[in-house]
Amino acid sequence: MEYGGWDAKTEGRLRGLLNDLSELHQRIRPARNRLLGHNDLSTILADVPIGKFEAGLDDRYFDALQSFASLVRETGGGVPFRLDALARTDVAVLLKALVDAAAAEA
């Protein structure tokens, strides 16, 4: 933000997106911290929710992040930034493999 040399319109849009990201992060953070604080085998195997936030809040966060990154990239003459929709599938597959491996070891 500080060294982009943005025009006033772009800087205003970026600051708005940054404010949105900060606000959304504050709402997601407690659930994320609980999850990270209980990253142990018994908790994983119990498959019990240990933190939550409003449905869709994470999607709104990543949409705002993509918009912010795209605006920065396009302003610099690049192409829009797109978060790969397949990344969610990759994460789900990885997490399932880890849980299955942990269960097999137990």
C-alpha cells in the first residue's frame, strides 16, 4: 500500500478492500486460532467442530483477497489474479489423506 504510487481512485479502492480484509480476518481469526490450538490426533479423529464463523465468511474473505491482488496486478500492467478454484479440492484431498493416515496409525 505504501510504495505502490497509486492514483487516488486506485488507492481508495485498495484501502477499502484492505479494510474489508481486516474486518473479515478479525471475524474468522478466533475459529482459526482454536483449530490451530487443537491440532492433535484425538481432536482430528473426533471430527468435532472446535470453532466456527458465519457461513460464507471465508468465501467473502478470499473474494476480497482476490480483488485486492487483481487490482494491484492490473494497475501494474499485469493480468487479473485468480485464486485457483481447484485449490479448495486440493486442500480437502490433502486433509482427508492426513486424517486417514493418522487413523491408520492409531
